[in-house]
Amino acid sequence: GESVGLHLPTLSVQEGDNSIINCAYSNSASDYFIWYKQESGKGPQFIIDIRSNMDKRQGQRVTVLLNKTVKHLSLQIAATQPGDSAVYFCAEKESARQLTFGSGTQLTVLP
Amino acid sequence: DSGVTQTPKHLITATGQRVTLRCSPRSGDLSVYWYQQSLDQGLQFLIQYYNGEERAKGNILERFSAQQFPDLHSELNLSSLELGDSALYFCASSQHASVSGIRTDTQYFGPGTRLTVL
């Protein structure tokens, strides 16, 4: 079946460095992608989303890149801060279907 | 704060019991989604309601049911509870309005209910 997965289950970065979290998806018909951040004991928090008619979208300190050719999604966090430590989930959906979530990447920001 | 509220925050109960989880969506959102998050399975979609009607079903057990009321709040009922039902249960809402063709897919999650079945 279709699936969304993450390349790395854990990522550790130094405070102030940029972080890149990767996500592979297998459904070439997916047309909407979204990144969530989940801190311990809290619900997933929307970070940024992108539709398949775009390659790049920027938010505040975050950028999402979509490469449809290789079915790859990435989340870039600039100047990573301690408060960015969390689990990051990518999710994708095709048209009116439901969101399918990846397994998550644990980002740890080192002082 | 996403604007989605869930109660209770924590729930501890025994096997065989029945519980009800409650969710209030963001103001203006018509769709409500329920998810289960356990340590070994990540976020699993259970069911979606749109403006009071069931819209989509995911991996929801027959022992579980949900409904969305006229004021758009939703309840997830879990019955004949088993140890394996212990998990975080999240509600999310969106403005999704497929009937009109308008797609606003962003789902905003509530803080969740942690269910522990002993």
C-alpha cells in the first residue's frame, strides 16, 4: 500500500545551526503535504504545508521543499533553537483522501 | 493554542469499561477528525465527521464509535476497553468543504486525551 516514511528517526543539531528533516513518500498522486511538530505530551502543531503545484514554500524560520520527481519532502529549520526540540511528522494526502502520517523524526537541539 | 479543545486531558479506567472523549473544533471548522497515537504505531486515523455526518472511516474498531453534534462538537466513544486501547487520542478540525469544492486541508490538532486502561 501507499506509505509515507522518514529517512532518519533521530536528528541532533547544535543550537544556531540549520536543521533538515527529510521525508519520502510513495504515492505519486499525493497533492498536499504538511509538516507537524509534536512536543512531548502535546498535540501535533501545524508548521507549514505545500501543494504539489509548488516546489518550495517559506514560513517563519522554516522552509518546505518538495521534489516530486523523487517523491521527497524536506523541512528546513533555520537557526535551530532549543524550543525546536520535538518530533516532526510529515503527512501527505491525495485529493479527498485522508492524511497519511510518517513515523516521525526526533529533533534534539544541543546547547 | 490551536483553538481545538479536548476533554478530559487524562483518563484512567479498567478493562471492559466504556469512556467518552469530547472535542470542540476551532470556530468555523466543519470537519472533525479523530486519531489514535500509540507508542508503536504513530498517528492512526480513526474517523472523520463533516457537519454532523460521517465522512470517512479509517482504522476504527467496531468497539469504537463517534458522532458530531449540531453545535459541531464531537464525541468518541470507546467501549469494552482493552489494555491495548491505552493511547493518546487526538481530535483535529479543518474547514474542509468538499461539497463546495473548496479545499482547506490543514488540520489543527487538540491537546489530546491520554487514556490508560488498567
